[in-house]
Amino acid sequence: MKFRRPLMCAIVLSTSLTTPLALAQTAQIHHEVSLGISDIKDADDKFLGVGYRYYFDTVNMATQPWAISPYLQRANNASVNYFAIDDLNSINIDGEWFYSDTLIVRGRYGRISDERNLSDVTQQRVGISLSTFANDHWEYGAGIDLFDIEEAFYAYDDPTTRYKADDNELSFSIFARYTSFGGTAKSFTPGWDIAMKGTHFDDEFSIEIDADYYLKPNWSVGVAALYENHDGYSSENLIELGTNYWFNPYSSLRFGLGYDTDDGDLGSITLLGTFRF
């Protein structure tokens, strides 16, 4: 596993300009930029992921955990993310709106294209999720996604001959989130932020759990687990351990390593720099 060292150094240098934790009392942000660079397993091709999020409401970085302050303060936001590796390109556009504690609406659009020598695959997704807060700590809801998948194949003996296939699929999900931090906390106490999600797509079913424990407002350690069942015939299991550290209210670095319990080797890696202003 190798990193692109020059770009990795750029992230580390830009986040090493630390300021006292007291700055969080006055730090207010509207913008968030993320950048991730790494390898996937033993692939020769690197991947690049970049994202931008705009918060329509001012987010105050104070006594709450800095990473999830926008969520705890119910800040409406919209984002766009781009991901690329080799011949695969992906773009996602998301929006999140909080209508007090009674209704949270999340909308999303995604497009993935994979162009190869003898085949092209394009997948588009449109989805919406609705949820509510049971109290200051629990959120629960459900979502639906419509997938439009278009495939084009070329004949081996005649590259000019092209065959097309279209398919539409629906995906259903239920989810819940627990945070031990209230939106009006006067002081910080170490605690948990746990998200759980179950998804049914075609003949596949998956369960995701992401749990982070915040030791300090600027530092958390966590574990993420993914289980996928493919039509009852096979399954995939992945567990990733990671940490997220904020050098100041404006910059952080997240790192994680995942283990594939089925193959018995490294299954994922996370390296993400986040910058707020």
C-alpha cells in the first residue's frame, strides 16, 4: 500500500498550523472542503476524491465535538463530491434540510460511469430520505433510491457492433443515529456518536454500523463495520478502525484501515483532510 507522498505532505503541512482550543469559542464556518488520496488494495491506479459542502446556517465551533457540530446544530447544507479511479468517475450531489425536530429531508443525486475497452456502464441514482428526532439524542428514518443502469457491450470480433441493456432498480433503507451530545451542551463530556443503516437492493441486503467515541472535542476514535449478503449465496464483511483529529477548528485529518474478514487481508483505507472556513 503506497500513498502519493507529495500530495500527502501538502495535507499534513496545511493542517499542522495549530491554534489553541479556545479559538473554537469564536470560530464560525459556512464552507467545508474535503480531499482524500490513497490506493485501493494492490491496484496500480491511485484514486482522488474531492468534496465541497456549504452550510446555509452559521456553524459555531464551541463545546460540542467539532466534527459533528453542524449536525448537532441542525445546520441546513448542500454538497457536491467527485471521485475518480482509473476509468471510473463518480459525482454525487446531496442536500440536507432540518425542519425543527419534526422532519429532516435529505435528497441526493449520483452518477457513476465506468468506461472500458469492451463495455461502458453508467448508473444514475435519485433518492430521498425522511427522518425525525425522537429526542435530543435519537434520530430515525427511512429512504428510497431509484437506480437507472445502462450498459453497452462491444463484440470481440467487431468493435463497431454495440449492444445495449437498460435496467431500473429500487433500493429501500432504514436508519437510526444516536449521539450522547445534546444540541445545547454547556460543556464537553466524552461520549458516542453511532449511526446504523440497513439497505435492501435487488437481491442484496447490507448492514452498516459506524461508531465514533469522542475523547475530546477535537479528537475521536471509531470503528465502522459493513456486512453485505448477496442473494443468500455469498457475503462480504469489512471492519475498519480509524481516528479523526482536528488540529484547530478549521482543519482535520482522518485516517483508517479496514480488514476484510472473508479474504483475510486489507480491505479499505481512509485518508481524508477536511478544511472549514
